[in-house]
Amino acid sequence: MSDIDPAVLDARLTAQRRLLARLVAALEPAARQPVIDWLGQRETLRDGQEDPGAVPTEEVGPALATAEEFRMVLRLTQDRLHETGQG
């Protein structure tokens, strides 16, 4: 897997984000809101520090990346809802 072009991996990840956002946006409002709330709760790293990532550790990198992914999916979902007049 390490010999895959990083640009290809980035394009695949972008496609998956867009698909996830469309799926969340397509849910009925009663089913969509709990997912949006769940994403919102995970878009910020909560590790007990005042400034997450201020003291770099090996464990923080993946956690920050995960939080960023949730943030990006949430943002794309909100954009999609705005485009369709639902948000």
C-alpha cells in the first residue's frame, strides 16, 4: 500500500468524505440530527488539555487527524444541506 501515489490516496479520501456527507444529508431530519450531533461532538479532540496538541506526543497525531476527518465530513454535510435548502 505504501507505493500508492499520495495524490491518489487523497482523491480516494475526498471521494469517501463526499459520499458520507451526501448519505448523512439524505437522511430524514429525525435520523440526520443525531448523526450531525455525533459528528459535532467528535470534531474537536478532547484530551483534557487546554490546548490539544500543544505538547506533541505520538498518540496525539492520529487523534487530531480523526477529529479533522469528522470536522470535514460535518462541514461537507452542512454545505450539502445548505445547497439543497435543508440547512
